[in-house]
Amino acid sequence: MKKSNKFAWTWTIKEEYLDEYVKMHLNPWPEILEEHSKAGIKNYSIFQNGNQFFYCFECDDVEAAFDYIAKSEACKRWNAITSRMVEGSFDFNEAEPIKPMREVFYLE
């Protein structure tokens, strides 16, 4: 099967932070959007089902993108806030900060 250049994962947001998490993503900081674009991330979407969130974006080099994000001061500030809202961790200095979902179907 041909693969896309999409990357997807899910996170569960702690119930007590749900409203704050959604508000932050409805009005993201302009520098966060800019940094993600500079990292090579495009067509980024987040979908919500209760406190379960599904994330999907396109990127030609995910490792390089995550490396860029890990070094970004703006992203460090954003992640300092949002990381406490997520069940688990998303430390970009870890070998696998996000557990990617396996792509099992792709239609071009």
C-alpha cells in the first residue's frame, strides 16, 4: 500500500482542563502557527470527541519537524501550558514524544 505523508495520533485531555484546552486551540497564538509552518507542518487538523482528541497533519519530514518544535521557544511556552492538560506526556526530547497511529488506508 502506498503511504501518505500524513501523521496522526490521539491524546486524552484531563476533564478539568477540557474547556481551557479547547479555548487555546480555537485561538492559538500566531507564533505557534508560524513555528509549525516553519517546521514543515501543513494541513494540520484537530478533532474532538469528548475529551479524546485526534490530531492529523501532513509533513515531509516528521523527525525534522519535531526537532524544530522541540527547540522553538514559543512552542516550549505553549507546551508548558498544554502538557499539564494531557494524560501522559509529550516531551519532544523523548525518543517518541507522540505515539503515531498506523496508517492502514490511503486514497489519493
